[in-house]
Amino acid sequence: MSVAVAAAVLIAAITHASWNAMAHAIKDQVVAFTLIGGCAAAIGAVTACFLPLPHAAAWPYLVASALLHLGYQLLLMRSFSLGDFGQMYPIARGTAPLVVTVLAALLVDEELTPWQLTGVAVASAGLVGVALWGLRGAGGRPHWPALLAALATGLSIAAYTVVDGVGVRASGSSVAYIAWLMVLQGVLIPAWAVRRFGGSLLPRLRPYAVRGLLGAVLSLFAYGLVLWAQTRAPLAPVAALRESSIIVGAAIGALFFKERFGGPRIAAAGLMVVGIGLMLQTG
């Protein structure tokens, strides 16, 4: 993984955590994801008009990815409604790297160096530490519904990461693939919201229109950088490095949502930094 690719993925991580925080801050999660999805679909449609169509081999992956993204968004909405942002976001993101590593090895025949494998494991351990510290519900016990929703979100992230990693390589144009993915996955939740709320939907959306548009732009930018990186580096290290966004998410939770960020999370963050350094080793 080159320095340029690593920098792109780290920028994507910061951007991704930021748009997720914006979505979490809108208490009506249907409104949040309707706005972000609808704006992303509109931007993708305009962009697609100026680009060639993705190659035919990429379309099955585009359709599968759109459905997986729908499941991811529904699970993410559920997670955000059940728990703190600084907990749910790290757990959702932190479960993905090891799953992606296994799937990439099984389905894409990617071989990682021992250093990279060690880095993925160490970074994932740090991510889990950040995620699980302080995850307690009433009576000092884990809040299992929130935990399970976040874990399921992480599995959906791993699934669409692998699908898109293969699809974007078959597309002939990473930008065209991104544009059509935003169109296909972006219209699904808005279409459901229109059917559910009808004429009352627009008044619900209006107060958050600017925030929704900004969230869509950040979402497109973040995932676009990741897909570009997946055409230039193995899937597993990109996926693991991308999940550095959970450190940003935990910090956002502490600064803006007044959630806890203590010593154990700082130590786990240090583990993740060590793991990132190992993932960039090629020998």
C-alpha cells in the first residue's frame, strides 16, 4: 500500500465518521437516511450522465452491493436508535476488517504478508477494545440488542466491502461504479419513506435539508476514496486502515455527544496505530 493510498483511506475514515455523526444527530433516523440517500442518488445520477457505463461484468456486483447497503443502512439506523454513537459506530466498523480478510482470502485469492496479517489482527484488537470498553446497559450488563445490531451492521459492511472490491475492479471506471452505486442504493430508503409518509414526508425533511445534502457529499467522497484505494491495494489492509474511523467516531462521541472516552480506549487506540503501521509493511 503506497503512502498516497494510505492517505486517501485515512481521509475517507475521517469523512465517514463525520457524516455518520451528522446522521446520528438527527433523531428521526428515517429522515436522516432519506435525505442522505436521496441527495447521494441525485449527485450520482448527475455524475453518471458524463461518464461511460460500467462494464457489463460489474452490474451484478452493483445490484448486490445496493441491496447490501440497504441492509447496512437499516441496521445502522437500528444501532443508532439503541446506543451511543461513540459505542455503536466503533463496534459496527470494528467487526469488518477480520471478516474482510477471511472473505478476501477465500473469494478473491488475496495473499497477505505475515506483517500485514499481524497488522490486521493487532489493529482489529485495538478496534474491539475501543468498541467494547464501557458497553453496559442497566445493571452493569451488556446491552445485547444494541450490541447485536452493531455486530450485524459490521457483517454487512464486510460483505459490501468485498463485493465492491471485486465489482469496482471489473467496472473499467471506479468513478462510474461509484456514481451508479449511489443511484441504486440511494433511492431505496427514500422510495420506502415516500410510500410510508406520503405528503407528510416533505415537512419532516425540510428542517434538515442542508445537513442531509452535506452528509450525502461527505458519504460520496468517503466511499469514493475507498473504492479508488481498492483498485490499487489489497482489500484487507484497505478495510482495516479504513476502520481507523472508529477513533474519530469515539472522539466525536466524547466531544459533541458528551460520551465517555477514557484511558482504556486511548490504550486500544494505540494498539490500532501499531497495527496500521504493520499493515503498511510489504516485506
